Amino acid sequence: MIPAIVLAAGASSRMGSPKALLRTGDRTFLRCILDTLREGGVTATAVVVRPRSDAIVAEVAAAPPGRVVINGNPDRGQLSSLLAGLDVFDGPEVQAVLVALVDTPLITAATIAALLARVPLSRAPIVRATHGGRHGHPVVFSRSVFPALRAADLAAGAKTVVRAFDVDNLEVPDPGIMRDIDTPDDYQRLIGRDAR
């Protein structure tokens, strides 16, 4: 089993409003990602949010199979949210976790399916989507690196773990893996694309 962890506990300080609830087309970013994960073959998903995120919690409830995980102290960094999700899924039946970011809503179901299919074939404990030779998200962490994730410095994040292990870079025809929507300008460009 390879569940997904969607990291949605950021403060959205540059955007000015919760990125999970921004819209692309007729769906929120969060709904987009949850639908894509399900269509790509993920059967269990945890969405990690900060406290008092009632509107995001309601959006998760409306889009199964997501479940909410509260990160009580999200300002410790993104890795703290990954670990909060990992605590939910770290059972013997879990061979890996797929980690997605709420601000990359344009990833495709084909990319998710390709990553899931690659994991049992790969000798590397980390499988990462790339496009045009550039890496992005999602990233899949196999069970063998869970202890390293738990031991990593929260301030440094998961990058230190990625650098310490072999990584299988899976090239996909999906520029959405690198399309982070972090600022109002990023979002305006996305809205312009949606309008075309």
C-alpha cells in the first residue's frame, strides 16, 4: 500500500489566503489534488493542515478518500507536516508514502500512476517525478527511509534525506510537477491559463 500525504499546513503568507482553497477551473486546489490522487490509484490520503482550518477540513470531508491530520505546530516547517502524516500511515502494510504539495494543483493522474508503478520496480528508496530533467513533486519515500525522515533536522527539511539516499528520477510528460503556485502573480498566471 502506498498512501498519499498532502502538505497543506503552510501559512500562505506570500499568497495572503489559504492556497488549498484557491480555485483552478471549477475546483479548489485541494479538490484538484485529491481527485488526481484518487484517479491515479491512491486509495488513502492524509491532508495535513494547521489548527483552525475549518474551511479546509470541510473541503477534505467533501472529497473522499481524504482524511484530516492536524499539525499542532506547523511553523516548525514542512517536514513537521510530513511527519504528522507519516504518523497516521506508518503501519506494516505501508511500503512507501507519496508526498504532494497543495500548491502544485496541476499534476496529472498519469504522473501519480507512473510513480506508483515505478516504486516496486525501483532499487532506489526515493522516487521523484522530473520533467525536462528538473525535479518537482510528488516524491515517494519508501519505508526504509522513514527512520531518516524522523531523525532529520526539522529546519533543514526532507532535502537532507533526499541528498543522503539514492533517488530514482522518473521523467514524466507533466510540467505541472514543477508548477508551484506561491504568490498572487503565480495565481493570476494560472487564472489566465484557465481562461484560455
